[in-house]
Amino acid sequence: MHNQLAGWLRWLVCVTLLACAGGCSKSSSLPALKADAVVLAFGDSLTFGTGASPETSYPSQLALQIGRKVVGDGVPGEVSADGLRRLPASLDEVQPALLVLCHGGNDFLQKKPDSEAAANIRAMIRLAQSRNISVVLIATPKPGLFPSPPDFYAEIAKELRVPVDIKILQEILTDNSKKSDLVHPNATGYKMIAARIADLLRSAGAI
């Protein structure tokens, strides 16, 4: 019996390792950002920096952490459909090498179908990629007692091969010391977002 159990455990370990070899991938790779590259941080109030001063918003803090110009373009209250309509003009104006996309929170607050937010976010990523602009995606949790992002963020990231951070906003919005109100970080929370994005860019080879 002991030998049978040991053999079964060895088999289970081998199967797990094989599964990881095929399905546990590193962050999607990105082209290296030149020293003079411009990054566009695009989204809603989380990108605008509601709950903190402009210099402590995550785009401002990200610029310090990665040594590149970061243009923050966040519109408080904006739903993803409006973001999709607004994005082409923003890309035209900024001409970024990289788009950091954080959208969907207001769709959830307004109880719009997840499918609408997913379609709009997918379209925004495809628009940027059609212009040879790299994309990093930040998942937004649905509000509630235990806020968590919908599965579509991870699915879109896998489909379109973009690096994604699923957990950072969930971690912040479940920690009162990192929040300015129920749905917005404070300066400390925004610094954490910037640090996580910088880490994601490093792991993807962008910086």
C-alpha cells in the first residue's frame, strides 16, 4: 500500500509539472521602451487620480519609477463605451509607444453587462495594437463585500497577449489604509499601482 501511494504521488507530481510546463507562462513580452518613449495612461477616475493630488496620481508616480514621460488621460465617471469613443483622439494627440489601460469600473457601478465592458476593452486594445502601440491592462474589481475583477480581464489578456495585473486594485480596495473612499485609492494606493505596473513592464522586457 505504501509503495502504491508513493507511486501515485510521483505520478501526480509529474502530471502537475507537465501541466505547468504547457500552461504556466510568464508575462507576455513587450518591445523595449526607448528613453524618449511616451506612455499613455488611459481610463477613468482611477487614472485621473481621484482621491489624491495630481502629483501623487499613479501616472505621475509611474513616470518617476520608469524614467519615461507618462501622460495621464483619465475621465472621472467615464464608462468603457465612452472611453472607446475617446481613445482614437487621445492616441492621435499623444502618439504613445505604450498604452496602460484601466477601465470598466464605472460599467460595474452602473450595473452594465460584463459583456459590454469586455467588448469595449477588447476593442480599445485592438485599436492600440493596430497602431503598433504596446498595451498593459489593469483589471478593475466589481464593487461588493469582497471586490474582485470579472474573469474577462484575464481572458482578454491571454487572447490578445498583453500583460495584465489582476490583483493590484483588488488588494488596494480591500485595505482601508490604501483608500480615500470606497472605490478610489489614496496617494499610498496610487504609488502601489505605479510600482506594480513598473514591475509588470520589467518582467515583460519593456524597461
